[in-house]
Amino acid sequence: MNEFLQKLAETLEVPNLKADDKLKSFPQWDSLAVLSIIAMVDANYSVNLQAADLGSIDSPEELWTLVQSKKSA
């Protein structure tokens, strides 16, 4: 998960992220960030997410869990 946190931090252009950070509290969190995260997840983990999938996601840990669940599906 550390690699995922690092890639997510790069995508959001923040120095670092913790698993329990609140994603929506970052000023960078907007529709462009959502699209960038979708692209990053697709490129690095071969998982296709929709913007609606991120609507209920609060933390990087929840996003990682979602990616893993879709990867194994």
C-alpha cells in the first residue's frame, strides 16, 4: 500500500498521504483530481473506476480497498 500512497500523493500533488487522511479535505480534491486518480489506477493497477465509485470514498485506505476488490473481481 505504500507504493499506492506514494502514487496517490503524486497524483494529488501533495508531499505525502497517510492511509487515514480525508481525501475530500485536500484543496486539490476536485473533479480533475478524481479523473487523475481514475487514470492513475487504470495505468498502474489495470482497474477501471468510474467517478461515481469515488463518491463514497473518504480515505486512501478505502480507495485501496476498492481497487483491490475490483482487481480480484
